[in-house]
Amino acid sequence: ISIVQPLLEELARKIGATCAVAKLDGTDIVYLARAVVPSKILNINRNVGGRLPAYSASLGRVIVASWPEEQARALFKSTDRPKLTPKTINTISGLMAELEKVRRDGYAMNDEETTIGLRSIAVPVIDGTGKVVAGINVGVRSSHASADRMIKEFLPELLKVQARLRHLIA
């Protein structure tokens, strides 16, 4: 965490948005680190130690997408998958299609699936051996940034942090 926090804070300042790192714990993600821009604090409870279901979170999807398909399917089957918002993808087929997209694109987008009014984009945190060990994301109010803007402006910055972390994590 001591490696990640300064990078998160730098990223948050640079893009003016909340950033977080989380790992998988069972069928949930758990937040390990978070950096906020005071003027852009999201009115949601996503503090360090907080949890979200992996199936619905961009951070969960970038981690689970690194798994073999059957292992990912088993994880989704092993948990309740309520629709947290009308936009939540919660069917096995829908989630598997999302994971395929994440594998192809290298990132996951969550567009108001966990909370109405919240959009996030995440990339995997990869260690020096090539293993996905966590995810890093940027979260904003939906009114602050369109999905296109997140891909064009925030994704390149996330990828820079991802590359820096890969060299720092053994």
C-alpha cells in the first residue's frame, strides 16, 4: 500500500477524480487504498476496507477477467447477483460477455451498475511475474465525465500508473 498510495494521489490530482486500488476477497472486492480530490469527493462509501460485489464492480471485473473462463463462471455462479441498479449486468451470460470485452480491451467500464450517478473505469494491477494481483480505477459522477471521455482522458493515465506499478511490485 505504501507503494500505491503516492501514485494514487498523484493520479487523482492530475485528472481531478477519485482513484482507488482493490483486491479480490472471496466474491467481493475490498478497497486497499484510495485518493480523492477534495472538490470532487463522491458521496458514496468506498473507503479503504469497504467491499463491493466483484460481479458488478469495474475493479472486480478486471481481476476476474484474468482468470480462466470456467473459474470466472464458477465465481459468478457462487454468489447472489442482485440488480443493484437498473443498469447492473447480473446474468452469467452477460457477465461472461463483459469479461470477454475486458480481456479484449484491457480495461473495465462500470456505467452506473453499482450506484446511479457513478461511472468508473479500471485496469488490472499486474505484478512483475505477469499475474493480476489487484485493480486500479478512476470513479466520477456520471455528470462529470462521459464514458468516451473516461476512455480518452483517464484510461491513458491509468495505464501509465499500471506500468509504473508493474515495475514496483515483485
